[in-house]
Amino acid sequence: TLPKFVVELGERFADAGYELALVGGPVRDMFLGSSVTDLDFTTDAVPETIQQILTGWAHAQWDIGAAFGTIGARYGDWTVEITTYRDEQYDPDSRKPEVVFGTELLEDLRRRDFTVNAMALRLPDFELVDPFGGIKALVAGVLSTPGTPQQSFSDDPLRMMRAARFAAQLGVTVSDDVAAAMTDMAQRIEIISAERVREELVKLMIADTPRRGLDLLVASGIADVVLPELPAMRQASDATHRHKDVYEHSLQVMENAIEREAHYVEAPNFVLRFAALMHDIGKPKTRRFEPNGKVTFRHHDVVGAKLVAKRMRELRFDKGSTKAVARLVELHMRFYGYGEGEWTDSAVRRYVTDAGDLVAHLHALTRSDVTTQNKRKARRLATAYDDLESRIEQLAEEEELAAIRPDLDGKQIMELLDI
Ligand code: ATP
Ligand code: MG
């Protein structure tokens, strides 16, 4: 539901002689029945006028980027963003669209990414403006573009990443012509800055169904540009097909981790999900055929940790997430390396020390990595991990006790207290 002040704000703009409409995400989310968190508005008023109209009403207001024509404001607990109608002109080789203010709501909607996002509610009467069939597309669960997808993606290639992100977030598919344009134009994602690509990738990963978005990135060839390690896993099954497909296994492990994450860590958890997706990326590169035809592995966990860190640096991830994901990839085999039930106290302690503040993540990841069809084997591994977890807890309790117990024996205490 929408806060009542939305009507009031619409009247304020109308009284000043301007249009105001709720647009994009919140309109889409209302029709999906999901909760509205961001309130995005669009208007024919230019930024300075928006600021004048908001003065005396908003509890705070700020300039999000005068060049982009967006003004932010706070009203009670709500944050609103009001943007002047746009007519954009694109330089096909530039990374960022040049902004030209427009005067028509229709033109503003026409330049938006997908028809489900190209809907508006005119205020203060809530008249629905849906010139491109956004509601119909939402009901059908399809992403299509207001104009031709070729033109749209050529204007702003980031929209192809956004398509994958929305597929993951909203559980929709892309129309055939959008899919075809993504495949044709995948290479153009190159001109988009690493930061903007990363932002969409993170949103995709923490969505309800990341697999939908990832499959789309891989099928279109966009993943070959932004995350080449992922499609490389598809070729990882060897010639005799005796090994499981690493790509499918990785998606499975990611989905297992999603099911477990709320139990172990704060959900949704990018670090855990991404580590789960990438945990085996060292495999394809490290697989080597010996002269006698035997397949051998170098430590694919160590190689994988390096590869994932390199990719994350290229995507301009923060140091903390990069280190965390790399560490998880590096440690994901540790439990299996020890075999079952052979853990000494010092091995348990080392496991905890090496994982540091990622212990809970590592529990979730290691358990998720069991994708065997062999039920008995799966149960045996789960039991072994249960044992490890309880020994870790036990050690932690003992250490806590040791920490509060004074380092003195009874005699020393009596001496100290002069008893
Ligand atoms: P969320 O806020 O959950 O990320 P959203 O749909 O609000 O989802 P935003 O990135 O906040 O997505 O963008 C707000 C609106 O602006 C979108 O609904 C869309 O209409 C438009 N938009 C954003 N980015 C683009 C783009 N690259 N090309 C065209 N339109 C865009
Ligand atoms: Mg938004």
C-alpha cells in the first residue's frame, strides 16, 4: 500500500501547475502485490522548480544529481525521488546516456528499459498510464522493451544485465526478441563500467531465483564478457562424461546454500551465494591429463580462490567481500580432505581459526556441496558434519570457560587475599 502523503504531494504539484506521476518500480511492485519501498516520481517540473515545490513540505531534501534531474526528499520514514521527464539522446559509443529534460510523460516512459517498468500513475487521481502494455506483460511474466530491443540495448547495453536481474528478481522470462537481441549484442556490455555491471550482478545474486538470471547471462553470451569463469564450467565434464557437469553442480550448490543461509547467516547473503556458485571454478583450469591417460587435479580450491579474487577485483568489488569469497572457496574442501571422523582437537581448532569470522558461512557452504545422488553417502557426510559442528561448539564453550576462569590456583588466591 502507498502512504497517504502521495495524494497530497500530487496536489501540491498540481496547484503549482505541474504534473506528477508515480513511475517505474513502485507501480510495477503494486501490481505484483509486493511491498513498495522506494517511491519514484516523475514530473515536467525542472529540478529547481521541484525544490521550490518541496520547500515547506519535505522534512529534508537533497540533490541526487542536478545533471540527471533527480531530487531526493524525506517525508516521515519515507524517502522519495523525483525526476524531471527525460528525453535522452545517446552517443552510441559513450558509457552514459546524455540527459535532456522532456515535457511529456509518454516520452519519459518510452525511454525506459522494459514495458513492466514503463508504467505510471498520474497524481493526484491515480490514472494509470500504460502505453506499452506493461500490465499485460507483467501478467504474462515477460520482459519486453517499449521500442525494439536492438535500439534499446544499443542506447544502453546495461539494460541487458538488468533483464537478467529482473528475471531473477521477478521470476519473469524475456521475450523471444529480447533474448535474440541479448545474444546478438552481448559483446556490447564491454562498454559498461565494471561498477554498474557489478551492481546488477549483486542484485541478481541476492534475488529469489538467481538461477534464472544466471542461465540468461550464460545462454546469451553476456557471461562470457562479465563472468567468463561461469560458462567455462559447462565444458568441465570430461570426454568420457564420467564427471558431473560442473556448471549444473555449481548452480545446485548455490541453491542448496540459499535454502540453508537463513539458518547460518544473514539472508540474503551475497558472499555465501557467490562463493557457492564459484567454489569449483578452479576445476576446469586445473584438470590435467597424465601421459598414461589418468586425470589428475592440482589443488583446485587454491587455484579457485585466486581466480575468484581476480574476477572480483576486476568487477571492482570491495576488499572485504573479495577476501571473504576467496577464503570460502579456498576452504571448501577442508572438511572432505580430513575424511570423516578423523578430526583431532587441534584439527578442529585449526578449522575454526582458518575460517575466522566465516565459520558459519563455511558450515553452510560445505554442507551445500553435497549433491550426491547416493542417499546413504549424503547422510553419512551430514552426520559427520553434525559431529564437527558440535565439537566446534564444545571447544568454544570450553574456551569461554577458560577465559572467565582466573589463571590462578586456589593457593595463589588465598595468598593474594591474605587468607
Ligand atoms: P529496484 O529499485 O528494486 O532496483 P527499479 O525498477 O526501481 O528496481 P531502478 O534501477 O531503481 O529499478 O530504476 C528505476 C526505474 O528507472 C526503472 O523502473 C526503470 O523504469 C528506469 N530505469 C532505470 N535504469 C534504467 C536504464 N538503464 N534504462 C532505462 N530505464 C531505466
Ligand atoms: Mg528503484
